[in-house]
Amino acid sequence: MPRYMMVAVVLTLIGIVVIGRAFYIMTAKKQYWTEVADRLKRDSVSVKPNRGNILSCDGQIMASSIPEYKIYMDFQVGDEKTDSIWRATLDSLCIGLSEIFPERSAAEFRRHLEEGKNKVNRNGSVGARHWPVWPYRIDYNTYIAVKQLPFFNLSRLKSGFHEEEYNARRKPFGTLADRTIGSTYGAKDSARQGLELAYDSLLRGTPGLTNRRKVLNQYLSIPIELPVDGYDIVTTIDVNMQDLAERAVIDELKLIGGDLGVAILMEVATGDIKAIVNMTRCIDGEYREVKNNAVSDLREPGSVFKTASIMVALDDGKVDTTRRVDTGGGVWPMHGREMKDHNWRRGGYGNISLPRTLEVSSNIGVSRIIDEAYGSKPEKFVEGIYRTGLAADLKLPIPGYARPKIRMPEKDKYGHWSNWSKTALPWMSIGYETQIPPISTITFYNAIANDGIMMRPRFVKCLVKDGQVVREFPPERVMDRRIAKLQTVKTMQTILEHVVSQGLGRKAGSRSFKVAGKTGTAQIAEGGGYKTGVMKYWLSFAGFFPADKPRYSCIVCLKKTGLPASGGGMSGVVFHQIAEGVMARNLKLSINDARDTASVPIPDVKPGNLSEASYVLRELGISAKNSWNGSYATGNPVWGKTARRESSVALNEVEQKSRKVPDVVGMGAKDAVFLLESRGMRTALQGRGKVVRQSVAAGSDVVAGSECRLILE
């Protein structure tokens, strides 16, 4: 029995020791062994997929994923032999690291690595297990260079050198369309803003699953479920147009000392956004994309809103283009407040026509027209604005998009206006009392260019997988109907073209093609009211080009402090540069234009004042002989060489022709007026350029004192 008792006691003591040791490992050593288990063995490991690319409309990469690494050392790996190799190669290792990362010397690398090797952990062990060799991410080529250094080129289980791989996002074109393309959180590999966030679920892909098993002291990865890489998305952005628009906006902002610049270029037929710019002046004075102001900024649009006001009045039949309005001397009382035109100090515009109110952007003219037409029923005007689509929800995929805010007049139960005043309608008609983002304004102008069909702004054309289109996003209409009657839209197209050709928008025009649009200048009150705060201005120009066959619409908005401030003179200039640059890309010259600059072509000599035509020919050094026979040459290069006739016959022909209405189509205004009035007729001109139509048919008998209306373009 004593022997049995002794064996029992010994076994009991051994059991107590085993249980105590197990308890110690489970408590005091838990963290250590958990880290070892996580590092050396995982039953199931998630495998990250490759994030899809973001491409421009022509397939150029605007955002792509590339691998990046952070490198670490595990100083508790290895044995005495490994330690001897470490000591022997440490100097050459640090020199190599310093050559790859010149920001830190070899001595600094040595001190840093020795600090990690001698670090005492919580459990009493010596040597850090996850010591960063370099604090920042490095690219693949740098990682390979580091891995080839002495000691680091040993296996992971011997050297302890290991890495963490990240899916980094890079943009080959830098900050081009930065806020629209978006970005990701580097540390989390997750979307942050822009299209990256809007299409994150498609770009991210589906993670895979791998099983890790230890076989013969080696860990093998056995795939269970392969990762599915994300889709590539093809945007509507044109890299060249985007670069052109950004440079034009920044150049003008620097010139005028502006605080903010926005530009949107849209394709008329499809609604494709070809360029979108958001430039904010930062503390260092440089301009960068900080916020997507084009889709998120709710601002009073100013005079670009007048186009919608006049369109509603025309579409409702309240007025027509013959309507005239008295603007006085530039100041007009409106329900107890003074409405002023921009030239009120110079005496105003007086009595002007409805189209002229938009050409010169008369606040008084537009507000009087709208107030007289809708003053008793302002809700009808707002309903008309809603009908144009200006207040529509465009349902844009860009995070941060803000819907327009145009309030509808409401009455309380006693029949009194609860959110309206008599001055609300006049000021709303000229672009105040509303909040509209630039993207909604250009969508409205794009609809005018598109004969009243409003297209939803499109940012993404399709999804691509392995080079194959798997899903398309076709152009969409915002509304099934037109924004107004077709005739109303056509009238507005003509008026907007006149705003540029003979109104305040001249600086937005081009000599090579026609431009249509509207200027806008709105006051912004910051730091107080309009009278006590710092006065800032929101300068706009919205339009489309070419005006006769619209292909693109564009809006440019600039924000600046103090005067001078002009929508046409500042934003219009940026619009001009963008339009010229875009159209130049599609310019195709005819072989007939390749002429010898040393030669002087003989100009066409149209019927008209022959004395002035002779003067021009003499100045060009061309010998001309005037053989007057009552007829007029029409572009014949051998003008002046006609056969002579008997004077009596010539005089008879002259007398007969003087009784007929001449054909003046194709002439300039001066020659046309000369010919008609020399026959005793009166003339009335409409437009500019050359005569394209005359009201009295050529060849008919002249009626003395009758009027011939000439249409010029």
C-alpha cells in the first residue's frame, strides 16, 4: 500500500503541474500563441480580388489597382546559425537599404533594426515579431530590390523577413477629374468618393477562399473558391477635353483672382459628360479639386435662369417675341423694392423688345414681363419652371449630388401666402429665390440645344469584363415629353444665338462657328447679408455650340470676391476657350484651302456699288475696266472684260433693268440697300451678315416707295 500511495501522489503532482502549465499558457501566454497561430496556420484564408479599372471613353486608364507592400521583420525566427548570418551581413544590409531609401542613412537603419531585435516583449521574450523595416508602402519593383538584399534573400522561416500586400489605387493622369473619378482609403482598400464609391460593389469584385495546411513542415495553400476580380467601368470622360477644360478654368481663375471654378461639358444628343471641373483655391494659393461643386453646390443661378422664365411665358402664350417692355432709366420699383439693371448708372435700356431683354440681360425687362403675366397666380409660373425640368431629380450616381430647390407658393387655411411675398416672383424670375446646382442648369440648356428633349447626364457607358462588354448604360431621357413646345424651343435657340452674336455674350462666341448661350452674374452674401457681408459674385455662362447644329453644351461658373465681375466677360472667355479647343479637335481642312499665300485671288464682285468695288480691286493691284452695260458681274474673275455694245442699246437695257427688283441674295447689307434704294424702294434689315432672303421677289416690277425686308445671317 505505501508503494501504491507513493505512485498515486506522484501521478497527482504530475497532473497538477500539467494543469497549471496549461492554465499558464491559456492566460499569460495566450496573446503570444494566438499571434503564432495566426501567422503560421489558418484553416481558411480570404483572398482579395483585383479591383476593376476606371477607363475614359476611349479606353485610357484613369484609375487602376497595383500591388503595394509594407515590409517587416520577425526577430524571433531562426536559430544560432541564423543569428551569425545576421551579424555578418548587417552592415551590407543597411548600406543596401540606404541606397534604396536614401531618406535614411545606413547608420540610422542599423540603429532601427537593432532596436527591433533587442526589444523586450510583454511576455519577456526578446525580439519584435512584426517590426517595420520601412514605415511606408513600397511598389513591387522596390519590394523585389529589398528582397534581394543580404539576409533578406533567405527564406521567411530563416530570416523572418515578411510583407503585407495591399491593393493600391493609382491614377495615371494624376488629379485629372479627381473628384469625379473618386478615390479610396489606402489603409482599408475601400472606396471613398466619386465613381469609386458609386460603383464600389461592381469594382470591388468577390473575395476568394483558400485553405492552408501543413504538409511535411511546409504550408500549402489549397484553393477552395477562386476570387472574382471586379468589373472595369468605361466612363464618358474624354481625357483631352477634361485637360482642356481644367487648364482654361485655372488660367482664368489665376487671372481674376477667383476662389472657385466649375465647368461641365456635355454631349447634346446623349447627355454624356465629356469633362467636369471643380477647382478651389487652397491655402497655398494653388487650385485643386476639393469638392465636387458641379453636382453638390446649391446656389442662386443668377441671369442664366432668365432663359427658363422667358421660355415659360412664351410656352404659356402669355407673350410673344414682339412684346416690348419699358425698363425706364435702369431702376424700376417692384412692390416696394428697387429692381436695377447692370447699366442703371448709364441710364438703362429704355423701351426694348422681349428678345432684347435676354440679349442685354435686363433684370427689369424679364421681371416685369413675368410679374405682369403671373403676378396674381405665381404658382402657375413655378409649375411652368417644373415643366422645363429645372427642378427634376436627375438621379445622378455621384455621391453628394444635390437636387434643385425651387419652392412652390403655398397658402394657409385662411388663403394667405405662407411662404411667399409679392417680391418673390420678380426676383425668382431673374435667378434668385432658388437653389440649383450647375449640373441641373447645363442639363436644361442641353435640352434646349436638343430641341426640347432633356437627357439625363451620363457618367458611365458600360461595364467590361475580360475585354467584353457585360452591361451597357444607354442614354436616358429625364422626361418623356419635351420641356416646351418645339416652336418655343426653336425661338429660344434663336434668341440665345443673338445673345452671343449681338448681346452681352460676345466674348463666348467664335469666328469659326456659331455659339448660343446666356450670361449670368449673381451676388453671394457671405459673413452677413447682402449689404453687411463680404460681397462675392457667382459668374456663369451656359450655352451650346455650334448653334446651328448643336453638338456640345457647356456651363462655366466662377466665384470671385469684389468687382469687376462679369459672367460674359469672365466665364464667357473660358467657354470660348473650351469651345474653340473642342471644335479644333474635329477640324478637317479641305485641299482647296491649301493656297499659295504669295498669290492674290481675284475676289468675287457682286452686284452693287461698282465704284467701291473698283476701289477694292485697285488696292489689291488688279487692273479693272468698267464696261457699263446695265448688268452687274456676279463673281466672274474676268469682270471688266465684257464686249462693248452700242451705247443706245446699253442705255435701253439700263432703263429696263431699273424698273425690276434686283436679286440681292448673297450681298452684304450696304450693297443690297444701295441697289434697292437707287430704284426708289425702302429697305428694312433683320439680322447680320449676308442677305439670305428678300421679301419682294427678284425680277418683279418696282413699286416706288414700297418696302423690301431683308433677312441677313
